[in-house]
Amino acid sequence: MKVALVGAGAFGIKHLDAIQQIQKDFGDIEVMGLVSRKLDETRSIADKYGIKHAFTDLESALSLPGLDAVILCTPTQMHAAQAIACMKAGKHVQVEIPVADSWADAQAVMHVQAQTGRVCMVGHTRRFNPSHQFLHKKIVAGEMHISQMDVQTYFFRRTNMNALGQARSWTDHLLWHHAAHTVDLFAYQTQDEIVTANAVQGPIHPTLGIAMDMSIQLKTRRGAICTLSLSFNNDGPLGTFFRYICDNGTYIARYDDLFNGKDEKIDVSKVDVSMNGIELQDREFFAAIRDGRAPNASVAQVLPCYKVLHDLEQQLRAQA
């Protein structure tokens, strides 16, 4: 299987590291092309990972002979158009979260996937983190049901920078990126449809042009509720923290670590073949291509999340 990776920033590197681990098991996966904005830096990273071709444009990568699939780790605003271009070129595609920053663009990606039949997967990593997988298996087995999720997504990001502290050429977004993780996870874990969604936000930053603080409430058809607090103003601790309040226990997920309500750590090391959510996400992408099936976190599965984000955006615009 021959793959191109587009976007050699913080998350692009995470995928390259993950693929190196996967190659030990799959054996015949080759990253044959790397695309990023600055050619010299791209060539340097390509050399480090043994990638033969370095480009500054997606079109050149799509023309590589024998290319099967593309992983997109580019700015949010480029996701929909690039995912569509990949599928129209006959390539399977995994696009980092979010699939788009508008409901219309998300629907357009879904339409092209249905037309082409290509695998189109979205990087909703929370579905793959072992901590959340552990709980999902209990829910699917009928061992517990969620009454409430309380989620905090906190960063200190008052300038455009990525997860490595490097300058970004684009602006991140609390609603269309960070809230997307939790909105999708809430529906996935409750196995239910979100029927009520409300949001308020703080002032718009004068230079970034985005709200730096946001609060979201969700409710499913069967009555589970979720409270999500998001901030770019929080000066530590950083990250996303999930409290699951269930009919059979309380659980706290901190990325790949899981604790019970008494803050006792739960061993999730045997939940899957790795503790790395990005690696597990990539394994699912490659396996879905090989098996000729839809992956977990396919664009069809995650599309309802983007309708909720759209509805919340309309509420926030009406409040402005």
C-alpha cells in the first residue's frame, strides 16, 4: 500500500511516527510522498523518514504512480477541498479532524465519497483512544449506560501556534475543531442521537477573530446530557479531560489514561494493540482499505456531528 502524507506539522509527524510502528506488523506500507509548504523543510523531514518524494502541492503527490491513499494533516480550511480532490483522483483518504468547517462542505465530502466509493475516514481520535475504547466496550455489552458526560478542553493559545509551539499559518477554532471531538464522542458513546444543543461564547479576540472561551450543552434522544467547556485562555493544566457519570460507575479519561471515580487508575494497556490513539486510527484506515469496508469514523458515521456544530454556529451568530 502506497501512501502520501500532506502537512508535515505537529500532527503530520505524529502520523509518520505511527506508520513506522504499523509497518512492523503490516510490512508493506510505504509513505512514498510528503507534502508541506516549505520545500527544504519538507525534504529534510522526508529524508528522516525515508520518503522518496517531497512536494509543496497536493496535485504533484496525487500524480505519483501507484499511489493508493492520502492522509491529510493540513489547515482546517483546506480539508474538504483536499479530501474531495483525493477521492476524485481515485485515492482513499483520511483527513484529520474536522472534515470541514461548514455544514455545506461536510455534506459535499460525503456526496463525493458516495459517488466514488473510496474510503474516506475522519480523524476522530477519541473513538480509538484505549481509555474511551474500554468504556465503549462496556456500553456495547450493556454493562453500563451514560447519564452525563462532563468535558473540559483547555489550552493556552493566544497566538497562532501548533502543538509543538511552532507558528501556524492559520487559526484554530474551538467549535469546528475541538468541540467536534466531544460532540462526536458523546453520540458514539451513548449510541444515541443528539436532539438538543446549546452554546454560548465569550468575546471575539481582536486579532485572531475567534472566541477564546465557549460552553456547550448537549442532550440525546434518550436523555443523556453532556456539558462541554472549552478555552484557549487556560494557563494549565492543558488538554481534554472527560468525566463519565454512568448508571454503573464513574470514570475519568485523561487521553489514554483512565481512572475510576475514586481516582484509582484502570489498566487499559490490553484494550488494543497499542496505547497510541493516532496509531490505532491509522491502523483502522489501512485495514478498511484492505478489507474493502467502511472504517470506524468514516465520513458517513461522523457526519451528524457536523450538523450539530452547524446548528450551534447558527445559535452563536444569532447571539452576536
